[in-house]
Amino acid sequence: MNSRPAGLQVEESGLDSDWLLVRDVADLSSGGVLVSRQRFSAFVAAALSGEVQPAERRGLALLEIGELSERPRWLVTTYESWMAFLVAAQQGDFDQYVLRRRM
């Protein structure tokens, strides 16, 4: 049984402040997916509007979030983690990583 909390972890990649690293906190084998702040911002907006839904494969949820062809583009997670991500995003937990639109 997995005692680690469900959800997606987002952090600055360390490579450049414009890039983020996204991974499932329960997946200890994953180094995560590299994504730009711009793409992550669009991803969060699309997820909250219901435009983005994970693909299902053998009980896992797959999200195409990465944008570099040289790195993994797919985030492997669970539906439990996906739902936790949506709740956290609705609460503004990822606002520090999201670019704000200029008026």
C-alpha cells in the first residue's frame, strides 16, 4: 500500500526560471516532465475548464504536458493524483508558477 500523498508536484527546474518540473509525488521512479511556465499556465487553464483530460492506460492516467522532443512529454500519474491536482489548482496552489495575462 502506498502511504505517499496523491498529487502532482511542481517546482522550478533549476535550469532556468522559465522552466518547471512536474511529477507525481508517488512516482519515485520519475524524474518528472520539463515544461515551460507558458505551457504550464495554458495547461492549468485547460485542465480547470475541462479541456484537458488524462488518457487512460491500464489503470494509470497519462497527461501530455511536456514540450521538448528531447525529453519525456508524458506525465504518468493516477486519477487520484489528477483529481488532487485539480482541487489544488482551483485553490490557487500553483499560482506562483502560472503566468498572468496582461491586460
